[in-house]
Amino acid sequence: MPAAHLVRIIESKVCIAAPAAVVWEHITNVQLEQFADPLLFRLLDVPKPLRATLLTEGAGGSRTAYFANGKKFEQQILRWEPNKFYSFRFNPEPGFRVGYVFELSAGIFRMLAGAYELREEAGDTVLTLRTEYSVQRSLRWLLLAPITAVLHLFQRYLLRSIKRNAEHEAV
């Protein structure tokens, strides 16, 4: 990462009434097409995630995330511990824009990596989502707070959707 960028990590958690094995299936192969994206995301031009498909399991494997704008992320799996931990590096294709102007592959705001951690507690699964991102240092005073706020909302949207899918299956 160039020194011109400030790197940050944020995380969100959700408790899911389903075993870790069920939740695992919903974080490795994600289906979100059936959920409406929040109005704020549409106003801010945050592409709606549709699905993510696991291509190859394990560290060094890959997953592809598809969005309603026709763009995708190729995700390289960094760490793979079934039913416990899954991390990946974002590789947005060139031209993947967010907020009308932010080019995610090489712009002033970049998505770097993500991780899901699962922990079983009393029959439920606590799912933590971490996102690593960067903002150009010279614009951090202007962009860091709003980007962080939108990323937190996006994490909550993803986690709520995964929760609904996993709990529906566990019933």
C-alpha cells in the first residue's frame, strides 16, 4: 500500500440462531439478490451485492462476488478454517466505482481485505465481519468519517442478510 494511503480496519458483529456450519455456508457462498438494498446506498451509488460464489476452497483459493452494476470482485482466500475463520483480499475489477467517483482498484478509497470470524455460544453463532480499507492521506480529514460510516452500514446490511438466510435454513 503506498504511503500516501491511511489504512483502517472496522468490524461489526451479529448473533445468529444457527450452528456455525450453517453460517459458514452462507458466508462462503452468499445469496443476497432477494434483499432490497437500503435507499441510502442507492443515493450514494453503492452497488448492490447479489451473490458471492466460492470457486476453490482453502488458502490460495478464490471466490467471486457479483454486483447489480455488472461488476465483480475476485477475492483471493488468505486464511481458511472451516466453521471458524475465513479471510480474503479484495481484487475489484478495473472500473468498479462506488459513490460515483471512487475507483476501488486504484483510487483515493480502496477496499483491501475482509474476514469473517465465527464463534459458537450457547447454540448460536456470533459472526464478526472485519473490513480493511484505505483512504488517501491528503483527503482523510474530508473522507475518512463518511467512508467509515457507510462501510459500517454496509457491513450491517451484509450481516443482517446472512443472518436471515442462515436462520431461515436452520428452522
